Amino acid sequence: MTTVNVNEVELGIESFGEEGAPLVLLAGGTTMLSWPDALCERLAAGGRRVVRYDLRDSGTSTTADPQAPAYTLRDLAADAAALAGVLGGGPAHLAGIGVGGMVAQVAVLDHPGAFSALTLAGTRAVAPGPPDDDLPDHDQATMSRLFARPMPDWTDREAVASFAARGAEILGDDPAAARVTAARVWDRTPGTSAAVQTANQLGTVFSRLDCAPRWRESLPGIGIPTLVVHGRRNRFFPVGNGEAIAREIPGARLLVLEEAATAIPDAAAGEVAEAMLTLGERTPPSWRAVW
């Protein structure tokens, strides 16, 4: 792991695979650890240079004030394009997960020359807040349970890991995997203040981020091969959000992971990697993966 300076900020990155191989750039949602090791390793084994990175105010990237970010969604999109340029090797395959998927959509729209392909995992085509009327909102029963929990002691690594495991159980993800990831995120978080920890663990900075103007109406203008990955059991961004993106981007391929929720499980890494590695080839427009 190291950091790279772009747009006058430091972005934490981790690389897998050969340096001269075609670049797959994975935008964190919000930290790079939103992308599982198993998927990164599968992509690298498929002949790609994989770089996952932390968004601003997360991981080892520049952290200022997550409660009052002095940047916008467009700035995060510009970071992705600048990072692709610094890393070199031609246009990159950009992927974003969760809120990182919002960054990725805007990055491809604002900086089309920087990217050769796009993967969007577990995300939606509108900013945080109430969705469009035709898009399913968060499952309210799940959200009630999720936000009824008291916050943990953010200075206590084990308490934070347990909090994440319980949240994963509510969301339908693997609690054991979430516990391990949360502990790793805690280790990489520059401080134990509630604001910094919640930005890293829960992505709360996005609730305060300027995401204007809307970009959904511009999705039909995306002209690069696009893969949309979504868990059938995703209660945070229900699968109808991924289906809508796949309908609106010309030629997009939809991969529905029947047993997944918000995270990409290690058991699905092979299917997701294969879909990303073959993106742009002549294959059916959609399929479902059962693992």
C-alpha cells in the first residue's frame, strides 16, 4: 500500500498484478476494503493490474473534516480520472461499489477519455437521499433495525468490529467477513473520533456531500462497455436500482448475484471477476449467478 498525489490530495492505493498490465481501478465505497481481496486477486490472475483506492476522508487518503467536506461528488470523480492518468497504461476499466458507484458513474460521464470500461456494483443512479419515484428506496424495516442500534465506542477496535458484524447480519451480509473488514478499516483510520470513524465505517461523509447536478438523465450517453453487478438480497439499495442502471446505459450487462446482499462475497468473486474480465466481448446482455 502507498499513497499517490492527485488534485492536491493524497489517495491511498493498493496494487495487485503486473504493473504493465491493463488497469482496473476500483473506487472504494468509501474505503478500498469495500473491494474484497479475493476479487482483486482473481482480476490480477486474469492479467490485469488492479488498483483499489480510498476516497477522500477515508483510509490513508487525505482526511480533513468529514462532517463538512470541502469537495463535491464531481471532485471525487475528477480524482478517479486523475488517478487513472497518473497510474498510466491507457484508459482504465473503472469500477465503483456502493457510493463509490456514484463516483464512477459521474467520472465516466465527466471524463470519458480516461476510461475504457465501467463496472457498477450495488449502487444507484441518484444521490444519497430520497430516490426517484420509480426506484426502490432502502428497505424501511431493515433501516429501522440498523439505525436503532447505539453507536459503539469508536476508540475500541473490538466494539467497532462487533458493531459492523451486527450491521452485516441485519443487512444480510456475512457477519464474520464484516467483522474482519471492520477491524482492518479501524486499523487504517487516521484517528478514533466519531466523525472520522463513521466516515470510514459507515460512509457518512456522503450524506453531507454536494452531489449536484443530477446525472441519471445522462446515463444513455455512456458509450463504453458497462457491467452492473447487484445482490438480489440487497436491502440498502434494492436490486431494482441496479436493473434501472442496466436499462439506461446502452448495452450494459446485468449480473444479479442471487444470494448476495450489499457486499460482494468471496464465494462470488469468481463470477464477478469473469464478468469484468470478459466485459466488451459478445455475450448475452444479462445473466444470474447462483453460488
